[in-house]
Amino acid sequence: MAQALPKPALRPLLPADVPVLAAIFAAAITDLTGDDYSEAQQEAWVSVAEDEAAFGKRLAGQLTLVATLQNSPVGFASLKGADHIDMLYVHPGVAGQGIGAMLCDALERLAGARGTKSISVDASDNAVEFFTKRDYVAQQRNSVTVNGEWLANTTMQKALPSSARPGIPT
């Protein structure tokens, strides 16, 4: 009899997660963004997590969910305020297996439960296709400076269904 594959789960951020999430952040950038960003841009981007205390404080200051497989973190996503996905990163070893979609689904539901009518994200160039497939619409291109390097991203927005907002009949 075939053994069932482990099912991913979601849980809130724990303080002990920060070093592992910083490593997932770095691995995702290093392994998954090479077609869209130069090595210097990737290094500048990865450096955001080098100060683990500051990185942990950023995650703790938002609604951050951790995706796990067999109780080990494999991805994370954070909602800034009621309506903006600040971070969504998945370990390269599980990329394309639905972990990112599971995290995004959860943030969309939470945003809707907070009464938000739409949700936005500043998507890296390699994430635009992921968000487009989820009905996010590009609003504008941006250039941001991270540790002296310019990185491009796209602000995208998605209208949430009214059924996701409490108290509004469908």
C-alpha cells in the first residue's frame, strides 16, 4: 500500500522560527530569482534577513503564517496591515507544490475577515505570474533601493469576494 504524502499545515509565527525563516528567505531568493535579478541584486535582497533580530521584529509586527511539512517550516507569508502581503517565500525544495498558494489563500481569507475589499502585493518579477494566476492585476511598476541596489517589482491588487467579508450577504 502506498504511503500518503505528508500534508502541509499552517500555524502562527513562533519566535524560534526566525532563523529558519531567514534561511528560507535567503534560499528562495538565491535559488528562484536568478532569471530576473542579478547576483548583486540578489545579495542585496538577501541581506535584509542578515540581521535576524530586525527580520524577526518585522515578521512579529505583522500577521505572519508559517507553512510546515512534518512540523518543519517550509515557507511563510505575512500580512501588513489589513490588506497588503508584505512577504511570501517558499523553500526552493517545495516550490511548485502548492505551499505558496496555501499561504496566499490563508492571507486572502484573513484579509477578507478583517473587512478588506481588496488585497495588494509588491510582487517581485519572478512572482508576477503566480499572482496573475490568482487574479491579481498589475497596478504599477516600482523601483526600490535595497542596500545600494535597485530592484524592480510590480504592485498588484486583487478584489476579494464579498463572501470573504463578514456581515455582507452574497
